[in-house]
Amino acid sequence: SIIADVSLILVEAQLKGVVEHGVLERIADKLAVRRINASDLQGLGALVTCANNRNCRLPLDGMERIFTHGLTNPHLDGERGAHADILVNYGNFLTAQYPDGAEQARKLMEQAAVLVPTEPQYRANLVSMDIRLGDAAQARQDLEKLRKLNYLGHLDPQIASLQAAVDRMPAP
């Protein structure tokens, strides 16, 4: 698991303000070859949150390597959920770290939604990215697809919030 390495990074980042580059390499190597489990995904999410909240100063090239290695993992073919979660984490990282990262992040979020079309959160992520990018037409299309996943109204609050944001967007 990558949890021990992630924990080391989180502690080093808080105490020292820097992270040993070799730890990121170890994480990348592990994600490239071993089956990715729920704790790995949680660890990856924790790294992204720490970096995006500016609590950790992680080398961008090391983080990029983690994602590129993880996305080449041969076990992901049979693990669509894990694959999609890595794509979403990568998208979240790009959006927060790079001024022009939102467009690439949206492509990653779209890949996640295609991989697991029955997971509403991936579709909701797309609507949020469309709003961020100012694409009202695409946001409406993605919101309509999200509505189709709203069995028994369980997504009503989320859809209402996204719809309100789309309605506030300037008309084309």
C-alpha cells in the first residue's frame, strides 16, 4: 500500500515544509504495478488535498509521475472504479495547481464518467468543470445526463445546486 509513504509525506510536509523526492518515486512505482485498493485511492486523495490546500509543497513533476504511472497500471482494465478515481484525483490536482489545468481536468473527468457511467458523482464533476470553464451549453447537456441517474430523487439537492449555478451563467 502507499499509505505509509503518504503518511510520511504528510508528516514531513507539516514539520519540515519539504518532502523527500524519493518517497514520491516509491508511490509512483507502487501505483504502476500493484493492484490499486481503496486505501491507495484514499492516500492519493489525501496527497491531492494536501497539495491543493497548499499544506504540502509537493514537486509537481513527482505528482505528475504518480498519476502517469498509476494510469499505466495493467490492473486498471478490470478496475474501472479505481481507474476513474485516479482520473478524478488527477483532474482535481491539475485544476488547483495549474492556471490552465481546468481544460485538461475536464477531459480526465469525462473519461471517468465514460468508464463508470452509472456513478452520478463523475457526471456532477463534469457539470462543475463545465461551469468553471464557462461552457453553459455543455453544462446543460451534462446536467441532463446527471438527471437520468437521479433514481428516486436522491440527487435532487445536488442537481438543484448545479442547475442554479448554470442558470447564473451568462447567456451565449
